[in-house]
Amino acid sequence: MSTSADPLATLAALPGVAESVNAVRTAVDRVYGHRVMRRRSNEVTSEAALRGARGSAALAGADWALEEVRRRTDFGAEGEPRTVGAALRLTAEAGQLLSIWRQSPLRVLARLHLVAAGGAEGDERIGRPRQSGEPVDEPLIGSDLPLPDADEVAGRLDGLARLLLAGSEAPALVTAAVVHGELLALRPFVSRNGLVARAAERIVLVGSGLDPKSICPAEVGYAELGAAPYMAALEGYASGTPEGMAVWIAHSGRAVELGVRESTAVCEALQRGAA
């Protein structure tokens, strides 16, 4: 990443990034202008939350049909039910953490991991960055991406927090993509890093004012685009090259656009009285 005074703004100036930012802004403005949003925005928000959680869980290995997620109530079991439950809890929690995020992003990340790992009381590894020698359980990423050691994780997390607290003129999409990509590349916790990273991205998109009602679930888009392109784009981010960073930001932008499309379909269904 650039060492300029505002590295996020530097990323925003990369070739192709402005086009992604503009496409996202146009799509978001369009769905916010839908007539249903004037009367039933709470319903759209609730549906977007459910669909976003389903998408995030799918990327974490629990690819359930939407109606299965909707009807199930028991998410305490191990395996896929627990993953889906974690995604649902994170989606609900993220909206409560906006004010804290502005003051202490690292505190929010710790809270998100605690929520994601619900039911793991007594495990001292939960809610704190991993220490030297602690393994990471992140099936999607596996060994394809080098795992930074604990010292690097601590340093880069601190750098990310300082970057966020300093503020930036960069568009929300760029900031959200960097938060998401950095957390995925670092895998700072012993588990559930993907779920936490996507929840953190959601907080940035909402808190920035780009998507204040949280109706544009990028998680839906990432799941629709697929795990392989997601990982390929992440490798671009992890490379640190301008080209790789631009690919990751563009991938994030496309995911937001697909999330907008999903919520636009929800609006249309509500308008027809079919949802």
C-alpha cells in the first residue's frame, strides 16, 4: 500500500477504480430512489440482512438455500448450522457497532469475533488476535495464501486502525474493500475471519453513508460471483501491487452492485405484493 499521507485516496486513483466507484454510486442511488423505499424500507433492510448473512455463510462453506436459512431456528449444532448462525448473529450485531467503530475499530473486530464464535465460552483465543503458533481454521483460504505471523498481524492491525481513525477522502467502496481485504489477508483470529471481514465491510459501507439503511448486501454479490473469483481477487489484494489492489476493489464493487440488484428485486416483489 502507498506510504502517502492518504493511501486510501491513492488507491482510489488507480486505473479502473473510479469506474467501479461510479457504477456502485449509480446503482445505490437507484435502489434508494425506488418508490418502495419511501414506505417499506425496514422490510427491505430486514430481507437484505437475511440474504447477506446467507451469502456470507455460503462463502464460509455453508451454502444453504435462502428458504432453509429463513425457516431454521436451531443453529447451535456444529458444522454448517453453526456457520449460518454465526453469519446471522454478525449481521444483527454489525448495525449496533457503528458508533464504536468510529472510535475503536479494533474493539469492534474483537466483538465481531466473539459474536461469530458464539458458544465458545472459556476459549481464551476468542476475541483477540492470534498469538504465535496458534493455527487458523479458515477452510476457504486454506494454504493458498501465505499466513502472516502474529507480529505482522499485530502491526498491520494497528496500522489499519490508525488509517481508519485518521480519515480519508477516498470513496466508501475503497475503504470498505481495504478493510475486507486486509482482514482476509491477515486472518487475525483463529477462526471465522471471512465472516468477520465481511461484517466489517458492511459496517464501513453503512457508516460511511453510502448505504445507511444497509440494503445493499455485498455478501450476496460475493457468493454469486463465486469462491474461486473471490480468492483470485484476494490474491491480487495480498500481492500489494497497484494492479492487484485495483482488481480487488473492482471485485468488491461488482459484489455491491449485485447486492443492489438483489434488493431491487425485493423492492419489486414488495411492490407487487409478492413478498
